[in-house]
Amino acid sequence: MSDLQAPIAEISLPKENNNFYTISWGPGEWTENRTDGVIKSIDVVIKGWLNDNASTIDREMHNGDTINHLQWGQTGSVEESFNWVVPEDLQTTATWHGHNHPHDEDNDDLYGTRSKQWLSLIKQTNEYITAHASVISQLEAL
């Protein structure tokens, strides 16, 4: 099994910002655990920052617009993590395009569909609920 840093996608990065703290988790923060190229599990990492500590970058979008976006992969002020096993029917060999061109549209569509399903299911787990609440609690204590 190999661990690969998950690809990055503006549209699939859940982000919460309540003007006190910023919480980020999703493909830009997690690690995919693959066997023979198939995603079998995901090490989910929920990261949080007080707003003035969250590093952002200007990111150019495909339509030419520029947005100020959280910089993925940075260490959070607080972090919680857990492993989530991908249900067999949602496993895939697809990978995110990683902003490389040209795009493989079939691959991108499959990965995008799967990642949205994973995000929804992960949010329903006790591990996610507990880790998310812990991040908020730790941030509020800073």
C-alpha cells in the first residue's frame, strides 16, 4: 500500500469560516491510501486556524478570475485526524488532475463524483463529528 498526498480542488474543499476561526478538511488535506492503485482508505485531517493565522494565496481559476484561497497542505494551529475506510462500491483508481493540463475529463468526472460521495459519508461518521468538535473546542480555547 502506498500513501499519496491527495490532489487539490477548489470545489471539493469544505471550508468553514465564522470570522473567528477557519477549518479546512478534504482532498487538499487528506492522504489517500491505495492498494494496486485503488483508494482503499483515507487519512482524514481536519485543520483549524484562528483567522489571522490562516495562510492564503491568490489562485487563478480556469475562467481567468483570481480568488484568495486557503493554502492547502499547511500545518494547522490545531489538527485532528482519523482513518476512514472507503466502501468497496466507492473505491476507484481515478486521480485528481492536480491542475495539470490537459485534463482527462473521464478521470476527473469519476474522481469528482467519488470525492463528493466520500465527503458526505465522512461527515456522518462519529470520528468526523468528534474530531470536528475537538478542533473547534481547541480553537476557542486559544
